[in-house]
Amino acid sequence: MSEKLTQRTAWNRVLDKLSGRSLWMLHYCTGCGAIELPPTMTGRFDMERFGIHPMVTPRQADILLITGYLSVKTLKRVILTYEQMQSPKWVVGFGSCTINGGMYWNSYATVKSLDQYMPVELYIAGCMPRPEAIISSFNELIDRIGRGEANSWKDYYENYDFYRKNQEHVFGGPINTRTDVKSDKETFRIQSAGK
Amino acid sequence: MTNEQDIINRIEAAYPDAVCKKKQERRVEACLPPDRLFDFAGRMQSHWNFPHLSAISCVDWINEGEFELVYHFWSYEEKILVSAKIRIPREEARFISITELWQPAKFFERDIHEMFGVVFEGNDDLEKYILTEWEGPPPMRKDFVTRDFANRFYHFKEYEAEWMGPQQNPQAADVQGGSNE
Amino acid sequence: MSEVLERINRSFDEPEDEHDEVREYTLFIGPNHPGIEGNFALKLSLEGDTIVRAKTDGGYLHRGFEKLMEERLFMQNIAIVCRICVPDPDPNEENYARAVEAIAGIEVPERAKWIRVLVLELSRIASHLFTFGGHAGTIGLYTMPNWSIADRDRILDLFEELTGGRVYHIYNMPGGVRRDFPDGFERRVHEVMDYIESRLPDYDDLFFNNAILRKRAEGIGVLTSDQAIRWGATGPNLRAVGIPADLRRDDTYEVYDKLEFDIPTLTGGDALDRLLVRRKEIEESIRIVRQVVDNIPSGKVWNKQPNPLKWRVPAGDAYVRTESSKGEYAYYMVSDGGQRPYRVHVRGASTTHGVHILENLLVGTRIEDASQVMFSLDACPPEVDR
């Protein structure tokens, strides 16, 4: 199936186009950027017109929006949440603090770059990004999904050891997320790449 | 309606070893010996009509080897805030809890225990609240430098654009070898 | 047939001792849960659907602000303090600026004091509107967030015009404020205030007099006046039990003593009254904003301070307090005469509401009312975690 996916048959193209128009965003306020999400969701900016709507459970969600800094305590919950989500899934890093720590670059409590712990599809720079920036990034995400280019989620399966090593480094020991990532990998027939 | 000087006179009459002064409008500072604080706090609440404990702050005076605990009491009627300051030794810091008198003190003391490592005797709930994933020293102590810790422990973003060619980054090797301490 | 009935009857009559070990169970709510305000968690022990014990679990938003502030220059800290409380950032800037001014003895121009009051009151209105949206969302009234959060955006637009930032303003500085009003700003403030005032009756019809809200919030999480004092309630939560305590009046700062406003109180102390007190506060804040815009004196807005890179603040300490939209917000700042603060203790308004009072009020309520109690207390987790 993976060969067919890379070739993008007409059926895949239709599928990608459709899945890009019906995205569910996990409603998890991980940091202060969550304050700009209600304006984006509600009357004034209304992201529902692009087919994006908040979803309260991880298993039904497509987008994990990391709204700002992640403390180590939250990172553990975010990893649990991320692994529960069904592929394909996309992580959007929101705000400068997900890129390189932002203004918390010297804080002992927050992790500095999100892509060490999970594959990130898009970053939105700024502290904090405006609702227009969120909407523009979602449009970009929809376009990429439609073109079949939004494949960052495969990276988690390909380089699982790399991500798990970084996660365990932060938590100071092995963690049990209760999700069998390796069998998911077989389901999607993804080969290890090694990073 | 009493003013700041009345409060100071009242405290100094009851506690001759206290050093009081008016800091600014509606702010009175009282420096006390540590063993008088519990008695002082009880008197503030029951006799002197200061029913609101605004906060307990802790300051780490590392050069003097002392922790300073500052209790902020507010009176709704007198409209004056009294800050009672005591100093305790920094090594194996212990102090008596005032949770019997003020229930909000429970969280303030728990927070100070977590951030500074001061043990409050009589507070039954001193387990970790914020730093449950943290194994290092209490982070608010002055001898803990957060910048060094972050440099050592977290992965910084390394910019490796192709056009820049292979990079020799000494810090990158350090990050890889970072330990959990 | 009669045998079956008899057996069923007997099963009801059986002593409950056999099932004792399963009578109580623990439920973990959050941090990813729509009924929780922000990133926060509750550990509830339940019997049936009644909460018998509650513990809060915070720290998800901990960034170590107090430590970061010790490692930054006095001027650099202005940029980070507003991040401590996200929905209502301006009391942080106000507290920080006033703490530095108190220690260093800096004078503030009269006009800057009036502008600060304006910013604080606009922030209060914005924060209350945000809370209404969140509260309504927990009981399924999804029109209210669509209205109130979109109306809050009008205030954010004013902020953007005045300060350049929608959410974080970095506007109050020790010695004044960063810039003066743009041209025609007073008129636009009046327009927005008129608009929000005209919306309040709509909110009443949609939300505050809504039968769903009344049934869900009335009599839930009742705080008596004795408990409120003993547990350290402040701000609107204290005024909802009938105690007219307000730091703007009692521990007055800036120019609040020159302004006319009432302190709305209610006596019920339940979730509904806590919400209605906030609703009335919006009216008072609109009154204050109008007075500020009409009576503001002219003059400069900032007394120039020394080079920020070499700026030393003399040794001393100060405890400053601001009435934020959530209650008493205080900073205890200590300077040792250096370029950086020696210690800043942030006493968030939700430190008591979000931990001690919430844990106590949840006992005895039903599990579906936990969100009512939490949102009516307006417990803001970033203030607790810092």
C-alpha cells in the first residue's frame, strides 16, 4: 500500500483532498497560546469555515496543536495524547517557545524544541501568533495534505528510537505510554529510516 | 480607624524584641525572632483583627546562610498590611507551620517546601505539587542556576542548513552527553 | 415469578458491607478536558456521582518565572511578567512596575497613572467576557462564547492600537507607560464601551437569565462569608458572599481614589452569584473607563529612566497588590542593589481559589458540577503554577 501511496493514484488524490477538508483539532490547552484559540474558533475569525473544528478526545482528532511552551510535566501528557491519536496526524507547533524555547530559553522547567520529541508538521512563529496566523497556517496544512506532502507523522514510526531516546532523557527513565507504536508501524508498513 | 503608627506601637508593646517600621502608605514591616512568629500570627488573627493571610514569601539570603520568611497579613477594617519577617538558618531549614491558624497557608508552605526545601512542621501535606517530574535540587535556591541547567540538560535547536556545510559545534557534543542531574 | 421478585427484593435489602471496597472510586479529570479551565487536573474520590474528596493537580504550566526574573535585568523582566496570567496580563505589568517604583522611589506622571487605570479596567472587562464564554461552554450554551469572545476582540483591538499587542502588551514600565494615546483613541474607546454596554442586556437574555444556567449554577458550590474569609477568598469570589472588599478602594493605587465607582456585592455565595458579580463589575468598569477618558489630564507619560543596561535599583523590598479580575494579585519584590531583582514572589489571585477553596468546595457536589465550581471561582492555572 505504501508504494501506491507514494505513486498517488487518482483515488489517493481524491482521498487526500477530502481528508484535508475535514480536520478535527484536539482541544488541549498546553500553554498560554491557548488564549488565541477561542477567538479563532468563535464568531470573529471562525475557523470552522475551513472545516476545522475542536474535538475533545485524542482518538478522534487529526491535529495536535501545541499552544506554546511545554513543561516537562505537560510533555509527558502530550506524548501520551499524541500516541493515542490515530494516524495520519499532524502536530502544529504554535509560538516561538515550541521552536527554540522562546523567552523560556533558560527555564529549567520547559523543553526547548518540540521536534526532538515528536515530528512537527508546521511551526507558527511569534509570541503569540495572531488568529490570522493560525488560520493561515491551517490553510497551509490543508494545502499540504491535499498535495499529499504532509507526511511528517510517518517520521515518528521511522525514527521511533530517536524520539523515544529524547523523551526518556527528559523524564530520566523509561516511560510506558500504553500505545504499541511498533505494531502501528507494521499497520502502515513503514520502514525504519534511522536518524 | 487606626493608622500605621498605632499598629507599630501595638506590636512593639506586645513584642519588645520586634523591630517595626512604616515602609510606605498602609505597609508596616515587623522583624521578629523566629520563635515569636506563631504567637504573633495567632494574636494578629484573634486579637488584632487581621483575618487575611495574603501570602508567605521566602527569600534565600545565601551569603548570610539564611532563609527569610515573610508573612503578609491584611486587615479588612484597618486597611493595613503587616509584613512579619523572620530568619531561619539555611542548612536543613525547618520551621513551624501556621496551618492551624490559617488554612491558605497550607499551599503557600507547600510551595516554599517545593521551591526552597524548607520543612514546615505540622503541615500534613508537603508532597510535590508543581515539580512532580523534577529530581534536582529545589530550584528557587540561589545556588541552582537555571541557565546552566538548561544548557546542559535540554536539546537546543541546532541549525544545520545544507549550504552552511558540516558544522563543528562544541555545544552539540555536550548536549548529547547531558545527564539528568 | 414470586421467587424472582423475592430475590430482587432481597438483593436490595442486603447489607452494603459486601460492596464497601467498590463504593468509592477515584477519577482523574484533566489536563485534557473541556470542563477544566486551562491545563489543570483534578483527582476526585467519588461515591456514586458525589465527590467525597478532591485534590487538585497543577504544575502543568510551570515555567519558573520567579527564577527567570532573578536572572534578567530589571528592564528585561517587563517583557516576561505579563505571561504569568494569560487571560488578564495587565495586573502583572502593573504590579511589577509599581514594585520597582516603590523600591527605587520613581515618580510617575499623572497622565500615566490615568492611562494605567484605563488599561487595567479594559483588561478586566476582557477577562470577564472570556470567563463568561468558558463558563457557558461547559453547560452547552455555545452561542455565548461566540458572542462574548468576539466582543472581547473589540477590546483587544483597542489594546493593539494603544500598545501594539493584542494579548500581551508590555506597556506599563517603571516610570510610566510606553506611549501616549494615538489620535482619536478616546472616541474609539467610547464607541467600544457603548457597544459593550449595549450588549449586556443581550447577554442577560442569552446567558444570565437562561434557565439552563440558573438550574446548573444556582446553589452549587456555596461559600459562606465565614468560610470565604477563613479560606482566603479575594476579589469577586469574596464580594459574592456580601463582603464589599476591593483593593481598588481599600488599598488604593494609581488614581482609583479620584474615580467614582461602586463595588457590586451579592449575598448568595453560590456559583451563580459569583458569575453575576462579574457581570455587574463590567458595568462599573465601563463607568471607570468613561471617566478616565473624559477627565484624563494632559502631560507626559513617562519619566525617563537611566540606561536600562546599567540600571541599578537600590536595596529594599516592597509588597504591592492589584485587584485583578480574579482577585488579589500581589508581588513581593526584593532588590539587593543590583541590576537584577534578588527575589520576586508572585502571589497569583488563583493561588487560594484554585487550590484550597476549590478542593473544599468540590466536596459534596456532584461530578457534573465540578466545572461549574471551577469556572465560577475563575481559577486560572497559570497563576498557580507560575
